[in-house]
Amino acid sequence: MSVWREVQEALYQRFKVEWGATSPFVFANEDYDPPKGLWVRFQVIRLPGGPGTLGPPGAKKMDRVGSIMILLREPPGEGVGTISDRASQAASIFENRRLTPHDIRFAEVEPGEAGDVDKGRWWGVAVEGRFDYEEKT
């Protein structure tokens, strides 16, 4: 069982290791001067969960839910092949995975449709996945 901060750190670390040197990347709230080619923004979002078990303080388990967003960006005019392949690669980092030691559980992690971003500045794809974990309170 884990707390939110540990879950965030585990997900950021997994993305960093697995994505590696595929392309430049930045985490959620970091300043960034994007390069001329493909780049990625990775963020972890907390969603409403619910009670897992009832009991006295320190013995309750809460079912927690979150989402990851992997936002791929490249200059327009590059075609859709490369960004689509990279979106599938990004999804495979988390799809149908159980991450230890925090027991973070993913099912589907899927790329959306490619499209115009920031008034034509970028062509982009968002990869989104939902995960569950338990927190002891």
C-alpha cells in the first residue's frame, strides 16, 4: 500500500527509465523549451477513488484511482507514422502492467487520435491510461 507521492514518483521513474533516449521529455509542471523534433510531456493525475475497507484509523484501506497522460508532440508536416508508432511504444510502458512495490495496476493504456495542438504549432497525440492502487489510512 502506498501514498500518492510514492505512486507519482514510481510512475515518473518508470517512464524515465523505459522511455529513455527515445526522445526528449518533460514531467508535468516543468518549464521546457521544446526541441524542433518529437518531444513528450508526462503527467500523473489523481482521480476520485473510494473506500476499500472500513475500520479504525490506521487499519482502513482506501481504493485510489489515477490517470497518466503521455502527450507526444512534433512539428506539423512530419506525417502521422512516426508519432503513431511512438504513441504505441509509450502505451506499452504501462498497459496491462502491475508495478511493484506499490501494487499500481493498469489495464488499458491507449493512444487517442492525432491532431492539431496549440493553433498549429504542434501535431500531437495523447496516450491515456487509468490505474488503481490501495492506500492505508
